[in-house]
Amino acid sequence: MNMQRIGGIAALTCAGTYIFGFVLLVTLLAGSGYGTDVIDAATVVRFTAENQTILITFNTVIYIVNSLALALLVVALASRLKSKSPDWGSIALAFGLIWATLVLGAGMIANVATERVAALASTDLEAAVQTWETLYAVELGLGGGNEIAGGVWILSVSIAGLLLRTFGKIVIGLGLLTGLGGLLTILPPLGEVPGAVFGLGAIAWFIAVGLALLFKRDSAAVHAPA
């Protein structure tokens, strides 16, 4: 199995982690306090103390599994772009690895926060709430609260794909829309709309890229060997 096929599987895995996360948010995590406009820290802490395993599973899939699959996809796409433009390949590799690193860091922080909060909750609820608020802020800063790094990477890959004719219209169009949505999460006045565009767009983009790498369905212009 060559790197392009590995990248295709990795892209579909990334899409799967996003879908898994959305499903858990509206089912098992529905009463956790996560995924709401205003998060009540005390509610989250109590839920964490009672459902530590669920939250660690959630964090591990959406962050850690996602970041490892993302790293493989980044390398695969950079390799494909380098076959036509070493400069664009290097740009995509740099931005992609930055994003993968931030996602991995967010997952590690999230799991540490879950374990620490669960341990504190039974003896000192106030300390548990303060600990969660602090570590959650770090998690959001690394990537959970904005999608700038991901937006820059997806946008750079899409622009390179457009200029180099490396991917077809579906992959490029979805990538440009998703990347722009990610960049706009830097503007709080826009609310949750850019984040929603990025999240839903990323699922579609990962699937499209995965199929393109595995089967070349999206681009008659892909000439690199698979």
C-alpha cells in the first residue's frame, strides 16, 4: 500500500472522527453541558465525575485519533503536491503538521483535565470547577475554540490544487469553503456560523479527498501515480 492510499484511508478516518464526535454530542453527551452556547462549568464537572470513560473516549477519538490520521493525510497530500510544485508541497506540509500538533495537544490536555477533574470532584467541587475552567481554556486555545490552523491548511491545499490542477472541482470547492469558514472563526461577532461551516465542510472535504486519493473519482487531472 503506497502513501496515497494510506492518505485516502487517513482522510476517511478524519471524517469518521468528526461524525463520531457529533453523534456523541447529541446522544451520550447531551446532558454534559458541552455543545451548548453557554457552558455551565459545575454541570460539566458533575457529568465528568460520573462519566469519565465516555469523555476520555470522546476526547481520544476526536482529538488524538484524528490528529494521528491527519498527520498521515498531511504527508500524503504534501507528497502529491510536491510532485508538481515542491514549494506548494512544503507549504502544505508545514501548515498541516502545525494543525495536527495542535489537535494532538488539545486532546492530551482534554484527557488530563477529565482525569484531574474527576479526581477532585468528590472532595472539592470548587477546585474541580476552577481546574476544569483553566484547562478547558487551554484546550480551546489549542484548537477546540477556533479553527484557524485547520482553515489555513485546507485553504492552502485547495489553492495549490486549483493552481496545479491536482484535484477536481468538488475537492477544491469544498476546500475553499471549509478553509474560509475556519479562518472566519477568528471573528467572534460572526457567532457559531463559521465553526459550523468548517465542521460540516471538513467532513465532506475529508470524504472527497479520501475518495480522490483512493479512487481518483474527483479529478481527471490527477496524474501522480497512485
